[in-house]
Amino acid sequence: MADLTTNFAGVRSPNPFWLASAPPTNSAYQINKAFEYGWGGAVWKTIGDPVLNVCNRYGAFEYGGKRLVAINNVELISDRPIEVNLKEIREVKRLWPDRAVIVSAMVSSNEQAWKTVVQQIEDTGADAIELNYGCPHGMSERGMGAAVGQVPEYCEMITAWVTSAASIPVIVKLTPNVTNIIPPAHAALNAGADGISLINTINSIAGVDLDSFEIRPNVGGKGSHGGYAGPAVRPIALHLLSQITSDPTYQARPVPISGMGGVETWRDAAEFMLLGATSIQVCTAVMHYGFRIVHELTTGLSNWLDEKGARQAEEVVGASVERISVFGDFDLSFRTVATIDESKCIQCNLCYVACDEGAHQCIDLTADGLRIDPDTYEGGTTLQPVVREDDCVGCDLCSLVCPVDGCITMVERPPKIPPVTWNELVRTRPEVTTDWDAMVAYREEVGIEIH
Amino acid sequence: MREHELTLAQLQDSFTETYPRYTPNEATVEANRCLYCFDAPCIQACPTGIDVPTFIRQIANGNLLGAATTILESNLIGHSCGRVCPVDELCVGACVLGAEHRPIAIGRLQRYATDHVFETGARVFEPAPDSGKRVAIVGAGPAGLSAAGELAKRGVRATVFERQELPGGLSTYGIVVMREPTRVALEEVEFIQSLGVEVVTGVEVGVDVSPQELIEGYDAVLLAAGTGPVPRLNVPGEELEGVIDALPFIAATKLADKDGVERLREIPVGDEVIVVGAGNTAVDAATVAKRLGAERVTMLYRRSRAEMTAYDFEVAFVRNEGVDIRLLTQPVEILGDEHGRVTGVRCVRMRLGEPDASGRRRPEPVPGSELVLPADQVIKAIGQEKFTALFAAFGIESIGGYVKVDEELRTSHPKVFAAGDCVRLTGHALTVTAAEDGKNAARAIARQLGVEELRRDPSATRGRYMHGTTNDFRSVHG
């Protein structure tokens, strides 16, 4: 059984799974319960300036009958008095010395306010502070949360106030509501952050009610943007994580990253770890299913690590980062083609219609081995999709829509042209990259045929 | 009088639709399992060619009116068919997910869509301008109603003559309540009427109105009379009290479903019931007898399981009800007491000999194998008589008791067409095949009357399976 213990900038936890700062970490009652279930750590729901909450706070994004593929919220930071929170944090940490107890904070943008809250948090015995620069609603209008995270200068200034005052590790939580995540990440690093966490929630509207025309979540007939989280945001979170972990400045001076954004299963967590996350934070999945999911998270991750021959979770952290590249450096000669295993094919012909109408017209329908036109064919034979391999551009769409496991696979074929990248062409044959005639001539020269 | 009278609540439970309606989320989840196959085999497997993947996608998207429209465009009797179709033999049996997964519950989804529009009263079709043509239809069962509705969609006014008090044919009188509540059958009739169809009940063609009047008074006549009562067993004792015909027995439960569950108590049922026959009607009669409180119900069939026309799922269902099926057993005499009441059935064991004219092995009595089975009620379900006298009155040819028709469902009389069970010489007599017959007959009649064919929405599903359905694809696309 692989060792899941995690050391995040000196903050230790028995496994990498932390509850994210959110409704599940609102109270000692919840966090004690979560730790009994085995959660490795918890980031206390953000404490800070006084707030008042509204109804309704959450809206669901549903897809195909599946509830809560993502959640949108307009809930604010903790609405419990700060003294109550600080007292409970102290109690929890005393009860659970082996767990990571991290406190998220967000106060007005003045140095004294931040230094006060840092002192209050340190006095509880908490292991670390997380700076909430991400909350996209309610607090941002008051100059906090995303209003800070979206301005690298503010981000750096406040982080510096905190790191100069804190003796425990400081984690900066980044907002995804930016066009480029790198400047705020650099700001955090420049100000001496001990760790980075991402992503916070994404600006969103959960939906519009088609009967009442109300915005979801609906607050007394009104709606606004809220924070989007849950499985549907995971690809965005993975991208932003990869941007930081593949950034040369970060790589020169790395700090641990706590990854989050739609983690529901151990598989999701493993993907974040491969892209460089040391710890994993979870919120929506717990809001949906409860704390019990940590059992599957830990056992699944451990089994996978065993299968991969890793003795410690940290061995896989960042293992896929070296594969993060840019389009210009992709090998244009790399070639795959789709192959259909006819013994598995159930003739739903989704691959045919996807390829014929949605992609590159490389799959035929056949009856008794002969290509037919389905619009005019009137025989009774079940139609079998067949790939015209010479025409297949290797886009992968057919295998993505195929509902049968292992029926359509993309198989690598020997390159038809010498290895070359776009960036190399830009350097060696610039005319090819700017002039269509030159491109056509180049294709003829190397033997690229596009049907 | 039996020891334990069933309570009204028990009776109500026993005569309620077996499958409850899907909840919105159940329907959404099931609809989303559908792969939305291109060139989907379920369409081909549907006798009426319903564009199944499209209507399921419409359910998934919350467009229930659209889903019902898709269904009813191909099959005006879709409200019944979603309940009574042997889907495992048809669309569900063809579902590609059946290979490795659980096929889509197409029937239940269909019902979910049609229930919605029938409940909300949403208008599915706009009435067509009157072509001035008039058609008389004999029989308000699925075939007659389907044809009447299809004619109405083309602006041809149909008048449907029904000898029973209620319209709907077997949907109203013959399909057990557990599969189709009476309300559903009557809703379907109202829907057909809403298209501009006139339904006249309690009028028997050949008795109250002559075939000649119809032929002369209308531009065309469609015979969709179905089949008649169960024939005689032709064994001694058949006139004894307690020997009944399966069809009115089942019909009584359908009427009770309409008039109030307490009416079920008025239906005489024995303690020891013997059902003679092993087809769909026999299965239904046995189920009804059991659910009305019979202690023991035994079906008798003179051939073996292989020759039974009931579907596997029906046999499994009736066995699960606690009904015993005695194969290779033929009744030779019904026994009675001094009051003329049934006391039992004398039977003889059979064995299968050489194939007969139908290709099935002919059952032969085993000498000396007679036995007596006790019974206080005997239900006859050995097929249905044909309306050969009616056919003769119309002056049309018939074959083996069925109306002789050509490919266009035209009889030997140029103005008379026929559809439904009365032409069903071979194959299963299903509601859905009757519906398809009615549709095809309407199309043929309209063509004969020079009425323009409906045009198909060019954005609707294309492909070989859509050819020849209500709206001919090729009429638009050459």
C-alpha cells in the first residue's frame, strides 16, 4: 500500500485530500466529522469581515439527467462571528494534531486588518493560512476576493503583508477569472508565498428558468454571477494548473501547489497530481455526497500508485508536466488512424455520422462488404461502419463518440513525412507558414495529401 | 362463496397498470441512455416506423409535445402502443444496447410522452382543409381509428361505425387493465375525434345500416371490423352454467375500470377455473380470473409450448401469477351437476404427430389417457370467429375467413378497402400492426380519391427506415 502522507511546505497530512474552504468546512462539527472519516486536512471556510447571506445560494448545472454536474454559488465567506470560528479552529487542531488545519482568510485591503487576522489565526495553532483571492461574488464588489486576485499588484502587496507577519506557511489561492494566470502566480511567488492553491470558482450563471424567466440561483427574483465549481470545471482547472507548473519562473523557484476544481474521484485527483499538485482539495463532491467519499479517494489513489510502482504519492507529483508543450512544437509527422473492431461494433453508426457530418468524411457504411449510401440504400442488412484508412486524418472524433469500450482505437502508423514542427517551419521555411501557394507546394514536395 | 373475499383495495391494486409512469427524472435518465443511433434499427423494428431516437431525444430535452408529435405522426394509436406493444419482439428487441447493456425502455418512454400530451390536451395536429371526400369505416378499433385519423390529416372526413356501445375496439374491451387502462383507450378515441373524425357507436353494419348504403353514400369504405366472438368448443356440456367466453369476461373488467372498482365484484369468477386455449386472450383471461380471486387457474392447450402463440414474456407473466399451464391436454367433455352447473372437464392427453396444414405437428389423442379436472368455471379462449357473413354482404372475397386484399389493402370491390385483424391472415394480430394497416389503408384511399399526399418535413430523420412511413420522404426528395 503506497504511502499517501503529504508534506506541503511543512504542513503534514496523512493523505493529500483536504476539504476546500467552502460550506463543508464551516464549523468544528463538520470538520471533526470529516476527520473521523479520514480526510487528511481541511481549509476552514474563509473568515474575515462581517457578512450577511442570501437565499437561494446555490444553483445546479445538470446534464443528461445527472444532477450537479457543476454548482454555482453566491454564498459569502463565513457568516459566523470570527471569535466563534477562531475558538473552534483551536479546538479542532488540538483534537487532530496529525491533520492539516488551514485557515482561509479575507479581510479589507489594509495592512493592519491583514496582520490582525494573521495573528488571530496563528494563535489558534492552525498549520497554515490560505489567502482567498478568488471569491468572485459579493466580496469582490467590496474590494476583496477576486478583486485582489485579478490585479497582480494587489495580490503581491497583500501577500507581502501576510508573509512578513506570518510564521506559519502562507498559501495564495488564485482566481481563474483572469485571462492569464501567470502574473498573479508570479505576484504570489514574488511576495514569498509558501504555496499556491487553485482554482477558485469561475464566474457563471447556473441557468435561466424557462417558466419564470428567473436567473438561477434566484434571490427574490434577481440573479447575478456566482462561483462555478464541480466536475464540469475540471478541464479548466487542469489547464490553469499546467500553466503554472510548466512556467519557467515557477520551475526555477517552485512551491507546492494545492490543486482543486471538480475533483470527485481518485482518478481526478491523480490527474491533478500528475500535473504538479501536491495536495488535493475537494468541495462540490462532498456537498453532493458527503464526507464518506474520502474512503474511495484514498483507497483508489493508493491502489493506482501501487499499480504504477510508486511507493509514495509524491513520486507521481508533476510526472506529466514535461509533456506540457505548445502547438508550435508538436510533431506534424505523427500519425494515427482509427480502427474499428467489428467484433465489438454494435452498429449504432454514431462514428459514421460524426465523421461524415462533423469531421472529415473517412468512414463508410457498408452492407455485405460493399459501400452504400444510407440515404438511398433500401436493403435490410445491418450496416457496418468501415474506416477508409488512407483518408483518415486521425482526429479521434469517432472513437470519442463510440459507446463501446475498446471498439474504436486510434492506432499509430509510420509517418508519411519527415518529422517537423510548425516552429521549425517558421524558422526554416517561413514562406510556407504565410503563403498558401508556398504551402500547397510544400505539401506536394513532402507528400501531404488532404482529401 | 370463497373463504377470503378480496378487499376493494386488493382488487384496485390487482387492476392497476403494472408499470407506473416514469417520474420526470426517471424519464430523463432513461432517455439520456439512448445512443441516438444513426440509421437506428428500432425504427425498422417498429411496424409503424416511429422515429424512436428522435422522440427519445425530445424527451431528454424536455420537449414532450415534440416527442408525442413524432410518435403520433407515424402512429396515431401510439398512446396504446406504448403500453401494449410486445416491445421485446419489436423496437426494444432491436436496440443495439441489448448486445452488452440493458436496452432502452422504449415503450415506457413512448407512454411518458403521449401521457403528457393527452393529459395537458396539447394540440398535436392542425386540422386539414376539407377535401370534400367522405369515407365510411366499419369498426372503431385501432385499425379503423388509425385510418380515420390519417384520412382526417389529409382533409378526408371519416365516419366510423361501431357496433359496441363504446369505441376503441380491443383497446377498450380486450386489453387487460394492467396493460392498458380503459381511460387510455377512450382518450385515444377522443384524440382521433379531435382531428375531425365522427364516431357512431351502437350501430352494427349489416344490421342497422346496410353495406350498400355505405358503398353508395360514401366515396370509399374501409372494413376494419376485427374478429368476432370465441367459437364453440364443440364438446358436450358447453351449454352448462359457468362456461363462458373469454372476451366478455375480460371486457367486464375493462368496464369496471371505467365505472368503478366495486363493479369488479359483480363479475362471476370460479374457485377452480379452467381456461381452454393458450394464446394471448387465454393468457389474459387466466390472469384476470386469478386477480379476481380464483383459487386455482389452469390453462389447457392441446399442443406443446413450442406451438403456443403467446409470447414468452406473457407465459412467464401468467406463470408468475400462479396460473398452471397444462400442455398436450384437450377437453373432450364439460361435466355438470344436477343443477346444470359446471363441475369439471374431462380431458384426454395428447401427443404430437405429423405436421398438419399449418405446418405445426398435429396433436393426437393418447388412447386410454382420459382424466377429469375439477372446475366450477370454464373460460373459452380458442381463437375468434370471423365476420364472414359481413364480408359476403359487402360482396367481397375472403380467404380462410379473412378479407382478401391486395398490397394496397383494396378488396375485390373497387370502393372497399380492409385493414386490421380482419385481413390478418398470417402473423401476430397486434395493435401496432392494425395501426399500420389503418395508416396504409388511409394512404391508399386518399390516393384513390385523388387527395394530395402529406409532405414530410425535410429536416426530419432521413434514411432507409423512414421510407414508406406516414410522410413519404421520397415525395420531397425525389
